[in-house]
Amino acid sequence: MQETAVGASKKPKKPLSHRRVILRRLYKNPQVIVGGSIILMFILVAVFASFIAPFDPYEQVMGRRLQEPCSEHIMGTDWLGRDLFSRLIYGTRVSISISLSATAIGAAAGILIGLMSGYYGKALDTIIMGIINIMMALPAIILALTLITILGTSTRNIIIAIAIFAIPTFARVTRGSVLGVKKLEYVDAARALGASDARIIFKHILPNISAPLIIQSTIYVASAVLIIAALSFLGMGVQPPTPEWGGILDGGREFFARASHIMIFPGLFILFLVVSINLLGDGLRDALEPKQTK
Amino acid sequence: MTDGKVLLEVQNLKQYFPIKGGILGRTVNYVRAVDDISFVVREGEVLSLVGESGCGKSTTGRSLMRLEKPNGGQAFFNGVDLFKLSKRELRNLRGDIQIIFQDPYASLNPRRTVYQTIDEAMTIQKIGERANRRRDVAEVLQAVGIGEHQMDLYPHQFSGGQRQRIGIARALSVKPKLIICDEAVSALDVSIQAQVLNLLMDLQRRFKLTYIFISHDLGVVRHISDKIVVMYLGEIVEVSDQKALFNTPGHPYTYTLLTSIPSTNLDEKKERIILTGDVPSPVNPPAGCRFHTRCPWAYERCSVEKPSFYQLGDAQSVACHLLQDGRVDFKNLPFENKATKE
């Protein structure tokens, strides 16, 4: 928008709405552009995996095992002669769908718990935060491993395990923000009008604490991608023959000296996705909470 | 003005806030924010609560709004005890008593347009028909000087004064009888203050409202009040008509407060009394008269015995031993304490 001298323009400019200000900050940030386009690419790859993959990811050809990248197999083949590129493409689908759904479920549960804890306070808050602190003391991967050992390995249980691990972080972030917002006078005004607790929580508090929650969700998707890969790497995650980055990485260990590409390419996929999600998360933080940066 | 029907009668209101301590978070003590106060508000009058920060005037307003849970006392609104209502009864009655807040930047939800804010108020209190809502909202906004074309804007698109007007419109939209103005103009520029004050007085006449006006600014209070309640450290020290209070302040605290109002008359030599020391802690308020630690004229009786109310004329009632002991002209007495004249 051009700068206009005072009084030069007769027509008063309509001030930018909150949403437009944020969008402007977003698309002016190179982190968001780079991170966002890589993520978009990954999502497109996941959706159109069956069109992009040159080979069937499950088809084993014993005659072409452990091939180096060549013109036919651009990322080579694995220990069973399957096309690595095709497997990684299908693996994108697994990583993205599990990480997104687990984050969505975990975030929803965590936010709800945090809202209750922060809004009602007192004994409820003490009990909830006690449990949350105990959960936070356990390392992510140990907690996930324990849960999967109890529940058994399946895609559904992996989602549950990762979602449960998301709850404490989200509950904490939400509770902290609720404590800040619930003291504000517009919340008192709503109470003075006779608004119900549900109305106050969902119409007055939640919309005003959405910024940190959006940022937290983005960052958690990145950790979810890592946990999924780590679980498969340890053999507790998505089971073979389903193509999954961590699983491919694990299988390639044995052949690293002869066919290092089996480990390098899935590693790069994980790296790119996680880094780009974090870039987007940082960009979102800059746009949504400008006061807290620098 | 003071012969109207009693609208609100507050009796022995107590509002304590617990202080938690120790490992188990037990309540170790209380902040006695409002300690046993009683007053009467009549229909159509403006009653001001004045006092310095921390004296409990805002807390009184919040307790009456039931934004806090009072620890004791009754408040009869049209004969109904506000503190004994069930959740549903309270919700129905909330339309009759509304509040206007101090900070126009915190009192409006930044994510909701002006229309949404006022529509919500009317929906909760079931005011008017849904079909006529836009017209009704426009009408209320017009009463406070906000145009219909600004209805779909967000709070950040308004100035502080305009936001305060929107806050007033929200309170007004549910057709209340009593409005508690909690430092409603304190956060505004002086020029805007006058506008908003005039608007409030205008609305009072138009809609036959009753105000409890909470303020620390005696200039503003003088302009708007019919009756004034002076509070110090959680207690009432003086209840008086506006005229009587400013002409013949009864309580030493009121008197020292009045001498602190800046004068616009350069020729007039005004004597200011500067009190020494801080307001004592409301956790352990002083025994006897709570003002005795800072009162320039305090004597032995003040630190021992709590003064009861003394009727001074027919419009003034003062809690002070000086008056009861016949020293109504305390202003001319020498200081017993370290306060200074300027």
C-alpha cells in the first residue's frame, strides 16, 4: 500500500482487518514461503502417491536388489529389490496422515483439558496439572513405546500413543493462555450479562488464545513425524511391508556399507519435512505473536 | 433527588480474598478488601463511591455484580437479596444491573464486531425479536453516538472514547435499571472524559437510570453525583449529599482529600494537607478507626475504639470520634500527627 501524505487523500482508507494484517505478515516472510511450499509439495505427493510413484512399492524383484540410483530407479532399490523412490513416496502418505490425525486428536483433547483446568481452577486445576506434570516428566519415545507395548502395534494405536503424548503440552499451553485471558474485562462483561460458562469458554476465551495453539500444533506435527519414524526404526511402529520412512531407514542399516542410499534418502525426506514444518511454525509465531519475537 | 424509592440496599457487605501459603496451599490470612459496609441507593440517583486505590470501591462494585462471591452481608435489589439467588434467578436478574468497565481496551472482545458484541448481550437477556436485531442494535449504538455504518467493525478500529461508548451501549442494550460505572472515565483523555460523562448523564435522564459511580477523581464525582460514599481501607468513613460533602466535609479523611483537588484559580491560596505514610495493609487493618494512623487529628480514643456513624445535619453521616466528642471544627485544631500543610 502506498504512503499517502496527511490530508492528500480525501477518502479515508479502510483500516486493515486483523486477519489481513496477519496474512500480509505471513506471505512477506521467506520462512513461511519456503517451509510452506515444501510442505505443500509433500502433501501433494502424499495425495497423488499412486500417480507419482513409478513402481509398485510392494513389488519385489530379487534380480535388482540393492541397486545404486540409476536412470530407471532414481533412488535405487532396497534389500528386496523394491523401488526406493516409490516406497518413500508412499511413506509420505503414512507419515503425513498419522502425524496430522494424531496431532488433531491430541490437540483437541489437550486444549479441552487446558480450558477446563484454567477456567475452573481450584482443586480441578491442581489435580489436572499434577497428572500433566507427571506425564511431562516422561520422555516422548519411552511413553509411546510403553503405550504401544500395552495396546499392540497397529496404525490406530500409533495414532493413539502419539495423540496421548500431545495432551500434556497442549493442556499446559492452553491453561497458561486461559489464565491470562480470563482476567480481562470482556470476560467479566460476558459474565455480568449472564453468559453461560460454555459460551464464555468457547466464544470469548478460545478465539483469543488461538495464536499460541496454532503455533503449538504446527510444531507438534514435526515432532509427530519424528516419533513415527523413531517407532518404526525401533520396530514398534508401522509394520513392514507398509512403506514407512523410519522402517526403511532401519532396514537399510544392515546394508549401509554396500548400499548407503537406502539410509540417506529416507533420512533426507524426514529432514526436509521436519525442517519445513518448523520453518512454517516459526513464521506463524512471527506473524501471530509479533511482540514475543526479538 | 434523594426521596426516590430504595432500589438497592447494601447491608454489612464483606468481601475477603484468601491468601494462600504453605506447602498445602492453606489459607493463611485474608485481604479484607471490603469490610462490613452498608449503604442505600435510591431510584434515579447517582451514588458515587470514592477513595484512593485499594480502598475497596471497585471490589464493592464487583461483589454487587456477583463477579466475586461475597463473604457476608446482603444486597437487596428491589427487595430481592442478590447474594441468595440461584444461578438461573441470577441470570434473569443480570439484565437489571449492568457494569461499565474502566479499560476500554480490555472490555471488548477483540475478535467480535460491535454488532456481535451487542447482539450477544441482547440474545442472552432475550431482549427484542431476533428479526429486528440489526435495527435494535443500531438504535442502541445511536444512543451512544456510534453510527450504524460502524456496526460491523472490530474494536481495534475504534478510538478509546468510542470503545467506551460501545461498552456503554452493551450495558444499555439489555435495558438495565442500575448501572455500575467502575472508573468508567478514568482511562480516557480529559476532553473525551467530559464527553463520556455528559453522555452518561444524558442517558440517565433519558432512560431513568440509576448509577453507582466508582471513581477516585473528585472533580468528576462532583460533576455527576447526588450522593457520595467515601471509603477508606475497606470501610465507609462518610456518606453525604454532594453539596454538603464539598461545602462541609465531615470526616478528616474527606477533608484532606478535598484539599488535594487542584484549583484553577491562581489567586486563591489553597492549603493542601499532605498525609504521611502509606495506606495500612488491608490484611491487618489498624484497630479502632482505620484512619487513625494517618489522621492529623487522631487522639487516644481513635486507636482503641471503632467510631460509629454520627449524623451531621440531615444529609451527612460521618464515622469519626472527633465529631462525637464535639470537635466538629477539627480543621482549626493543631495537628497531633506528622502530616504537613503546604
